[in-house]
Amino acid sequence: MEELSGWHKSSYSAHSDNCVEVGYGPGIVGVRDTKDRDGGTLVFTRDEWTAFIRGVKAGEFDNVL
């Protein structure tokens, strides 16, 4: 897998390690848990990530839980 870089987490998480962070690579986006950065990374294509973000903004996941 290509190396992911530029990892960042939401500014809303303050200094907590109870969140996820996102990193970018050539044509891919990775998501990992800040509590266990070596525990695995979910990897999405840029198109998949864009569709997910659009869905979040449109409220598609508001009633999932």
C-alpha cells in the first residue's frame, strides 16, 4: 500500500485521543483510531471518501444508531 501522510484529526476533538484521524496518499484516503495508530487503517479511494463525506453532510447517516 502507498504511504499515507498528512494525518490530522478534527479540531473539535481538542487534545483527546478518543477520535479518528485521516491521512492521504496517491488516490487513497486512510482512517485510523488515534488510540491505536498501529492497529490498522481503513483505506478508501478518493471517490469513496468523497461520497461518504457528501452523505454525512446530507444527513444520510443521522439515524444509523
